[in-house]
Amino acid sequence: MDELRDPSAESLAVADVVVITGMSGAGRTHAMHVFEDLGYYVIDNLPPSLLLPLADIVGLHSGVGRHLACVCDLRSQGLFDELLDEIAELKAHEISVTLLFLDASDEVLRRRYALSRRRNPIAKEGEGNLEAIRRERAQLASVRDAADVVIDTSNLRPIELTRTINRLFSELSATQLMEVHVFSFGFKYGMPAEADLLIDVRFLPNPYWDPAMRRLSGKDALVRDFVLEHEQTRAFLGAWEALLDAVMPGYVAEGKSYLSIGVGCSGGQHRSVVLADATAAYLEGQGYAVSVSHRDLPKAKADPLVTAEDGAPAEALAHDEDRG
């Protein structure tokens, strides 16, 4: 095995396979979720003898498969004894492996089981949690000694464990690890329930009332220039970007893996499209991983053409807030 690595170290070379093991109650389930967010293919309670076949199934032999994170622990009972041999077999097949051991003190583990009102999963009939913890520690001593990384979670909050795993097992920065999706929408088609942040831009000048732009969208240069060149829009963007600068680092610090930002106008065709694109471009420039979409833009094509000389037929005037 490689030399034991201190979890305060910088990022490791990303291995093909991360084997997660350690004490029951030390955070293996939470670690699984973190590796899932990092894009690993994650398997829980895997008998060690299946590590090599699984690596073959997901394509690691060919070098094109996803990284694997597998939890192997004493729940597999006698099968677990093969763990170190199976890791050596992976390396013999030129598959890189990192063995991650999660630990915590006996007293902390006992308190965690007491709070959750659960029994240690390897406890025998008539055996208390503390006795099971001590027996498990003795059985895992050689594995802990062989681990590449040992993380003691006794005094770690879940977010701190997340940060440690992200730092060690991802080549991306904390900012890049949070996926940000920016989308435009029209209030006339309903409020988006999925938005973490939502901004209403219906107060900005509306291109819809210019006949030359009515059937265009925020993807067209004429509309984009109209929206962005207004002094009111420039003032808004300055304030909006300052708000994003204030809140985005907080979401990153809390370990949020996905953030959805909705930008809404009346019909989701003009202003929200322009400003969703502008928001996405700004965040991308700040180093975030950003995607952008326009929820209601296709619906605009289904709206009837407005041909009245004054820009709106009489029946539309009562619904002018639903436009643009």
C-alpha cells in the first residue's frame, strides 16, 4: 500500500477506484453521497471479490470508464478478509486504487448510535454497541494501517467531511464543484417551484411593445441590445451581480452541489431570456460550472400574431402584463 496520507493534504491524484471502509457510524453513507456528487459510480456494501469484475464492467480496464467508489466493510463478514488482496489484484491489473478509512472514537460512535437508536450492524445477539465497536476496531486494525487516507470524523460536521473529500478526491475547485443552472421563464406560465434563487425582471422596459421586436426573442441581437442598453437594466445588472457575489460563496461554503436560478418576465420571451444569458455569462466568468435554458421560449411561437397598428388588439389590452 502507498504511504498513509494526511487528510489535510492537497488533492490526491484521482484514482480509478476509491475503496471506502472504516468504522460503522464514522460517515461512510455520507461519504457515498459526496462521491456521487463528484460523478463517481458508487456501490455500497460490495464484497471485495467483486471489485475487479466491477472495474471490468464499467470499463476501467480500457481507461474509458467512470471512476468507482465502493464501500467495503465488515457487513460482508468473512468476505471482507479478502479486501487487501483484492486491492493488490486491482493494482496488478494497472487500475489505480485509493483506500479511504473513516474513523471516529469509540465514545463518539457510541453516542451516534444512541442518538439514532440503532444497533451497530455487526453487533451479535446480546452484544451491546460499545462491545461491537471495540470488536470492529480490532478486526479493522490491519486495514486502517494499510489505508492511504484516514479521516477521523469525531469532531467533523457533515459539511466539513464533504469539504475534506472534495479537496482530496476532486481536481475541481469548490466553486467548480457546484453545478449552477440558470433559466428564464414567463410568469404567465406559472412560477417555477425548483428555483433556489428567483429574480423578477418585469419592471424593466419591455421589447414586446415595439412591433419590430414583438415576434423576436431575447436570443436576437435587436432585443438583446434593447434590453441591455437601457440605463435601468445596467443599474439592475450592477446590483444583481453584487447580490450574486454576496450569496454564491455562501452556497459553496455550505457544500451545495446544485443551485437553480430563475429569471422571470411576463412571457419568458424577451427580458428574462436576455438576462438569464447575462447571468450565466457572469457566473461562468467567476469560475462556476453553469448551464442555461429557457423554459418558456418555445411557447412564444404558439402565441397569435399581433397585427393591430397600435401594437395590440383590443382584447389583448386587458392582458398586457402577460406579454414579453
